[in-house]
Amino acid sequence: MTRTSFDFDTCPERRATDSQKWQKYAGKDILPLWVADMDFQSPPAVMAAIRERAEHGVFGYARPVPSQIEAVVDMLFARYGWSVDPSWLVWLPGLVVGLNVTAQAVAEAGEEVLCLTPVYPPFMSAPKNSGRVSRPVPLVLDRAARRWEIDWEALEKAVTPKTKAFFLCNPHNPVARVFTRGELERIGEFCIRHQLTLCSDEIHADLVLESTLPHIPTGTLGEEVARRTITLLAPSKTYNVPGLGCALAIIPDAALRRRFVQTTAGIVAEVNVFGYVACEAAFRHGESWRQGVLTYLRGNRDFFIEYVAKYLPGVSIEAPIEATYLAWMNVKALGLKDPIGHFEGHGVGLSEGRFFGAEPGEYVRLNFGCPRSTLESALVRMRQGVEAR
């Protein structure tokens, strides 16, 4: 197993707890590898900061203190060379909230938002929730290059006079692409030319598994792109604190930021007091843990890819997993009408590909952010499912 200075092989028991991930299959012998949260304990620095805050004993309505704002700004500059003015930050109780607010802030009912599919389901549902229109543009798999690519011609054709925004997921969930500078610059030019607001979900930015593929924040591509960009990020995926409800929108343009904030009025909840504390602790003191979890995830990814190639005929990983702890698997060759139900019947819970915009029965998503022993047990069960089909 992959060893680091942190113990990712031993995790707390999550059955019979408040975990959505494990509650889904309560009372059943099914290993949950579906929703995107990891089974690892959060960094020790985060847990210590939460304990210290709990000892204060007063949990009133909260606002970020200067040190928490500075932790975000300092991290973005140290990690990405991005100089962010503190006034650009809008704190949110979750990234999905940011997608919904963006749709309402930049488009009217009946107007359109573009996105690249397959994609995290809220990219498609957020515009629809408030009467806007989601316009999915499918990514294209270059089988020779083993790479998911943007279909630029289809993207251009998808633009209409009603198109107001482009939702980007980078690193991309579920295909695990890290878009290159050239691709991002082309997206920026596309949005400028069509006068679109660019909403960039970068929640997996700190989980790039390939050191040769640096994450490039869309907001660093120049002033003209930055003026029309809303960047969404959070410590939740990287440091495994999604239940603490803390995310950020970074909006350099004052007028766009004002519209965004006005749209939140009366409908967006306050950030959890522990969310602020966890965010600061993670960004200030969680780097060694982050490097440890990246090492462990790389080991899980490599083990997973090798196992699929050896023992799961009919299941294919069509492109490298460059980032995230999520694997997009083509299971079409298995000929299963209901692959989720089939693998649940063999003790593994996966995410249904059609919710991401794929054809029914074609793809499933697997979360390998778990102890190696859990992943190995799940893959053995999947092998039994493949053999029994």
C-alpha cells in the first residue's frame, strides 16, 4: 500500500453516522463509492482548530475574521501566483449554491447557460431551478490521443442570442481532465467574443494528480477575462470538509459582484462558524496533509487502473485520470440495462452516468477516495459482477 506520514489506510467507522455516503446503503452489504466525499479524516490541523473553536462555546451568526480572509488570499498567491483582492471574495455555504446564484444573477428566465457534458449534475440543473435553460455541449473523446476534448465547432453552434453564461468545470468532474492554458485562453476568448459570463468551478484545483499538469485559475488569464469571470472554490473536496458548508466565489468585477451578492439576498444561508475555522486551518496548515493525500490517491488510482485492465473485461478507462479522486468508466460493452443496480447487487454502489449527461447504461463513476482495502474489496466485488453478468 502507499505509505505517507499520515494514516490513510485506517479510517473512522462511518456506518450508522450522519454520512450521506454510507446512509444510502444502511443495512445492506454495499460499499459506497458514489458521492464525492472521501473516507479519510480531515487534516489534524483542521480538527484541532475546530476543537479550539468549540471550546469558546458561543456559536452565533458569523462573519470571516481578517486572518481567515488572509488565509485564502495567501494560499491563492502561494499556490497559483494569483493576486486576489480581499474585496473580490464572496463567502457561500456551498459551491452548488454558487452555480445557482450565478445562473440567476447573469441570466433572465428563458435565457441560456452553456456547459460541457458529461458533467457534475448541478451544472445542468442549476439554470433549470430558476427557469433558465441549460444548453449542454458534449465533450468529444479522442480515442487515439486518449483524451476528452472540447468540440469547439459544436460550442460555437450552441450560442444563440439568449446565451448569457458558460459554466466550466476545471479540473473536470467526472472525466478528470485538467484543461491546458491554451484551452482556457480559447474559452476566455470565446466568452469575450460572445459577451458571456464565465463561471469556473475550480473546487478540485488542489487535487491535480499529475505534477506536469498545473492547475491554471481562469481568473489569471488577463484582465478582460477576469472581468467576466466568477470563480468558485472551496476547501471541501481537498480537505474532506464538505459537511462544514464553506465555499467562495471570487469576482474581480465590482458590478458583476454586486449583482451576484444582490441575488443571494434572502435565499442564501450564512456560512457555518466551523466552516470559516476549517477553511483557515486547511489553507494555512494543511499542505503536508494535502501532499500526503495526493500521494495516496495516486497510488489508489494506479492500483484501480491496473485492476480494471487485468480483471474487468468490458469495463474501460478511456482517458488518464489527471485530477480528482473520481473515475469515469465506460461499461457499455457489458450490455447491462441497469449497471448501477447490477453492481449494487454485487455489493458496490456507484454513480449513475446518465445523471451526468451520458447515455443510459454507458458510463458509471467510481470514487477511489477511500482506504486501499475498501477499494480492493469493491473491485473484487465488481469482478464478480462482471463475471456473473
